[in-house]
Amino acid sequence: MMRALLLSAAALIAAPAHAQDVAIVNAKLVIGDGSAPIDGGTVVVRGGKVVAAGAGVTVPAGIDRVDAGGRWVTPGIVAAFSRVGLTEVDAVNGTNDRSAGKSRFSAGLDIAPALNPMGSPIAVNRANGVTRAIVAPGGSGGLFAGQGAVVDLADDNDMVTKPRALQFVAFGEDGSATAGGSRAALFLLFREQLLAARNYARNPATLAEWGSDALIQRADADALVRVIDGTTPLFVRVDRATDILNVLKLRQDFPAIKLVLVGVTEGWLVANDIAAARVPVLVSPLTDLPGNFEQLGATQSNAGRLAAAGVPVSVGVFDDDDAHKMGYATQYAGNLVGLAKLPGASGMSWDQAFASISSAPARAVGMDATIGSLRAGRVGDVVIWDNDPLELGSRPVSVWIDGKAQSLVTRQDRLRERYLTPQEGNLPKAYDR
Amino acid sequence: MIRGVKASLLAAVSLAFAGCTANGGEVETASSKPAAEKPVKFNKDPYPSTYKGYPTRLTVVRNVTIFDGEGGRIDNGSIVLSSGKVDRVGGPDMELPTDADVVDGTGKYLTPGIIDIHSHLGDYPSPSVEAHSDGNEATSPTTPEVWSEHSVWPQDPGFSRALANGGVTSLQILPGSANLMGGRSITLKNVPSRTVQGMKFPGAPYGLKMACGENPKRVYGSKGRMPSTRMGNFAVNRATWQKAAAYKKKMDDGKVVDRDLAMETLAGVLSGEILVHNHCYRADEMALVIDMSKEFGYKVSTFHHAVESYKIADMLAKEGICSAMWADWWGFKMEAYDSVPENIPLVYKAGACTIVHSDDANQIQRLNQEAAKALASGRRMGMQISDEQAWTWLSYNPAKALGIGDRTGSLKPGKMADVVLWNGNPFSAYTRPEKVWIDGAMMFDAMNPKLRPVSDFELGQPGEGDVK
């Protein structure tokens, strides 16, 4: 049994990872857009893209057929808010590119060249069914953390799907500390930096005129101009209910900004305001402790209540481990399904919960026409699972990214194999591989 | 019962020691007697438990799937809880009292309450503001004189989350890992109380928190003092144990006249009364600690955060040392780099004592889910482990490692009625605790908002009394 698993994993490694045309048939098919699973479904991927998915889909002649044997087949998980690719070992500084606290730049920072597709967290997250991730920088020397990216977790040398896909800023206690010590300083600094960027856009000479008094530098201004005109979505970390309301009001001065709220621990207290503003939220849904005074109202029913109010809710894994354990997304979504049957609690239906870790984050970052579901035209990120993907311990048996079959072998698998029998044999363990 | 335990503890104390006992208001002082004749005597339980268990009702749960905590399973089973104890457990034919509260468990599961052997609730409470940071006395690499119970804030909202969402009925609160010897731990019943004494598990032995590896050498190395290396860690430990051995010999010879709180704790370890809980990630370091324990004559109860136990599972089985582990935490620090998701099942397969722990105010709320992930990883490798066997990782094994396995951790007649009724299979993501009993008293009921504890801190705040 164990040996058979190993052999099939080895076979996958050996297979060249080129885009292939593939039809997966006999699937319990999850499209990922909130619709119900389809028994006996088929998904057809050609040239790296989904061309058809559903019941009664005809398999084109001459295409590779994979029989899912009735197992669950879904789009790959989209990690809604992560640092995957930015760190190998968090406490080893040289490997950790999350934050740049000593940089003289802020909004202009671009994580793309820091991303490491060869890092071991890529393979581990992929082996847990995560195929795409929204990656945000952690922080900079200034108010804005910089520009994040949307990435893929394929076994290749280039993970950037879309660079500069978002700008990140932390409001609340963290942002206040950066801005000078109070929320008043935070909101003023935010506004003044954006106004400076707007002036720079109208007349680039202004920055030079301000000289060392300039609130921002050219690279930062360039990035903020794209925030002001709505080209780059602005992801705002915010938890306290009143902070959320004040962040929503930022659009009075900058109406084109595309806001995405991250954290939103007390969002349920102002759910109708968020819904009316048509702003998507990314939540870490099991946060239920008053970790600080911004999270006094924390409850696991937050996600369900926000969704019930009409807020587009994506489920992420942050405030926990945001680089190594993206696979927790399925567990967290599963917990929301469990909450739905608990008296007095709010959760989500299975279909809605799965969408919250696939199409919802794709939509939040403005890429739902490209990633996050198995609707025709999306990337060919497909996972066959050994069981219900939202259940504990379910794992992919096959993963395709952009239509390419992926290795699911991790460094952890190699360690486990070496120590299946811990005792050393005729030679030390170092010879056992 | 509680009184009996306390009395016997005190009796044991006076056998081993002599002197300043504060008991029943009566205080003896060493100075009132010639020191040469009477060695120093002191009370080993100066902050005694005042926990007595809350009022119980004769309760029957029937038609329920039971994991007994020791690896047994009863389908369509019944349990009788009487006067705070498990009275009977059996199948559908078991005779049941007619005057009991009856809970129908159809489609549900009943287990012993979860025991978290590694928690910082209360000493690193929520909100985690600086004023609440009471887990590390990081002013000296060895502080065996500090007691975590003196840091525990009983109003930490985390206790109620662990109860209501996690089904946790007992837990060990440890000092942090900044120090090689961080101080004494305390085992609590997970009941709300005005005082920590009102939570203390009656008669549970004390633990000593020790820490290997990166943390102590980083904390003290960065202060420019010893230890700054792993060899420094061992040198400081060995020097301290050497001192403790000398102190213990003096004590055994009746020659201790100056009470030393630090040495008293370590002497308690050397005499086997205090259990060692050693934070240790790497296999090679665990092997060295095992030798150090033999060098000085103590035993390690449990290696905590033991992410590399799978590399030496055979040694751990032979030495009878437990591993307290996460299912899949990895990569956050160098000594957690070789973590594998099969660690827990590999340790179990080797016949070594296997425990799932949290070290986290969030994961303590779903230790059953952590065990489920580890179980799935084991089965994926082809290992045959039943659900009921895996439950030993969550209750009976941690109970034994804490020295309370004779009283709780499994559903055997006469043991404490620390019980959780789950609204489905507890190894499913879709399942939650429905009812939790501690010593037979119902302390949480998902169907009854009045049985949802609200700490002082949460009163008058947004979301008071919410489902959480």
C-alpha cells in the first residue's frame, strides 16, 4: 500500500510538466462558483484553460481521459491572503522577505522579485490543493506595505500570475503606530500621501519641488496613483467596527479606489454598511478571541453573518501561519459548514464555503474571469481529492495547474520515508534515499 | 474525596520536609526550635485548590457512539453519570436508572473531555496586551522558583472558548520557553472561577517546564550572557542540576536550614514528585536530554513540540517518554523545519506515548480536528488506526503524562465525569461539542445560551454572550 503510493508519486515526478489537454470524467464536480456539486461531471482542459465543465459534457476525441472514479474534483484552492513564496523559515531572516521595515520605500515596493517558486512551502501547499495565492507584503518602513501579486504554485521557475495585483495597508492599531501614534495621524497621513500622489500624477515636477519635504518618493507615488485610479485594488487590514466605517468613507475623497477589507473581525457589527458599500472582505474565519481591543466582538459567526448580509466573503488563513499552512483554508471552510448547524451560530452552506476559498478571493482581487473556478475560460487548475475537500485530512490525489500535471511529492514526504523505520540499518540514515 | 487527596498530600509533605507550615492558621517557625534538631519544614501546597465540582444531576446519555478514551468503542452505547463520577458505561442492554435526566445521543458521539497538556491560557491571555504578558520570567535562564499559577488570569476569555468550541475539560498551563528551566506548571480544571485556586485540579502533581534549543540561547545570547549556544544550554542545565542534587541530599539528610524555592522545585523533580515537561523540537537534542536526565537521576514525562520525534520514536518508546505534538505546524523556525504531517501516527506506530497538544489559544479549540488530520495522514500511509484508538492522543495519554490518568482521561467507572457529547463524529470538520460535563456538572450546552460562560472581561463589551 505504502509502496504503491510512492511509486505513483515517483511516476508523477518523472512525467514532464507541459500543458496537456485532459478530460477528467466521472467526477463529483465542484465548479467553485457557489453552485452545487455535479455527480458524474466532466471537466475538459485544453491549452491550459478550462473549455467545458459540467454534466453531459462531451469529451473531444483523442484527448487524455482521467477517470476520477466518482471522487471530488474541484478548482484549485485560491489562498485569499498569504505570504506564500516570501519565506522559507520565518525565524531565519535571510529566507524571510515578508517585510522591509528598514526600507526607505513603501507603496512602491513590489514583491515579485522576492517570490521563490523553488521554496519548500510551495510544494507543501500545492500538495494540500492550493494552486493560486494572493500574496501581500507584510510591511515596509512607511504606511503602505507595498504591492502584492497573484501567484501560481506550480512546479516551475515562474510563479507570478499577475504582478502588482494589490496594494496593502494596515489600519487600526498597527497602522496608527506606523503613522505616528494615533488613528488621527493615520488617517491624515493616508490622505496626504494620496493627495501628494494625485498632485504628482497631474504634475510630476511637484515631487522635485518638494525635495526632502516630500511625503512620498517617486516610486511610491507611481504605485499610489494606480491605487487612486482603481487600477490596483487597495487591501486594507482593519478589524474594529468604527475603523471599518471610517475606511469605507475614504472613498468620499478618492471615489475610484477599489477597496478590499482584510481581517474585519468586528465586521458583523457593521455588516449592512459593508454590504451597501459593495466592498469584498477577506476573513480568517475562526478568529473568536479578543486578541486586542480592536477585536472585542470576535466570533466565528462573523463570516456567516457578513455573507448573510450580502457581503462577498473570502476565507483566508492569516493571523496564524500565512506562508506554510495555506491548506488550512479547506479546514476553515469546513468549520463554517459545521457552524451552520449549531444553534444560534452562523456559517455557510458547503457550496458557499467552497466558493469562499476559490472564486470569491479571485473576484475580490478582480481576477474571477481568469482563476478561481472551473467555468469555461478559466485557468486549468484542477484537483482530484481523495475525499470531501472540506473534510479533515482530505488530500489531493492529482493536481493540474494551467493544465500541467503537478508533482505532489514534498520534502516532508522524503523525510517521512527515510524514517518509516527509525532505526539505522547497515548504513546510516544519510545513505537512505 | 477532594479533602482526602489534600490530606494525604500534606501527610506526604510532612514526611519529607519539616518547618514553616502555614496550615489552618497555625504557623510554626524554625526559630522557635533548635535548627540542629529540626530541619526546615514547609508546606508543599501553600496555594491549595478550592475547586470542589459544581452541582450534578443523575444523567444518562443513551444511543450514542462512545470512545472510552483508552481505545475502546461502544456503538449504540449508554453512560450513567452520578455524583460527579462515571457510574457505568455499556451497550444498549445496560440497565439504566429511571430517575435520571436522559439525553438521546442518536447520531452523536460521546468522549472523555479533551486534555491539553500544553497551554498558556491565563499566563498569555487575551487580550494579548503587554500588561498581560506573564508567561516568561525572562530575567534568568533558570527560574525553577516561579510558579505559573501565580500568573494565571482566570478571566482569560480563552478558557471559555476551549470549553465551548474545543470540549477541553482539563489543561496544563506552562511557563513559556525563554528559559531552560521556566518554572512550575499547573494543571487546571477548565471551569470559570474568581481565583486560580478555584480551577486547580485537586491533587495533580506539579510540573517543571524546561526548554531546549533556539529560544533560551537566543533570549540570553542576545543579552550577552550564557547560554548563547546549545552547548551553553546544557552547561547551565547541568550546573543547575548538580546544585539541585546537592540540595536534595542535604534535604534528605535533614540538613536544609535555608529554604531555596528554586532548589525546592528541582529537588521535587529529582524525588519524582514533580514531572518534567520539556519543550524540545529536535531529535538529537531529545537524545541528549535523555542522557542528562539519567546523569542526574530524573525522568522526562513529555517532550513538547516534539516535531522530530518520528526520527527517534524507537528510543522514546524504550524510555517511556511521551511526545506532545502538533499535526502539521512547520517552517516557522529552524528547529521546526523537519516537521512531517505523519509525526503523530509514526510515534504511535512505534508504540511510544502519543499526545496532541496546542500551545495556542486558537488550536486548543479544535484539538480533535488536529488529531483527525494526523489520523488521516497515518491512514494515507496504510496504517490501521481506528478513531477510538486515536482518541487516546487527546485524553488518556495526556492525563497519564500529567499524573492524573487514574482520575480522568477515560470513561471508566469511578473516574471523574469529564465528558463531551459531540453533535457528530468529532473527527469531522462539521462537528462541534453539544454538551460538556466537568465532574458531572454540565458546564456548557450549545442548546442553552445560559450555559455559555462569559468572563468578566467580556461583560458589557460588543458580542457579550455571543456564540463565539
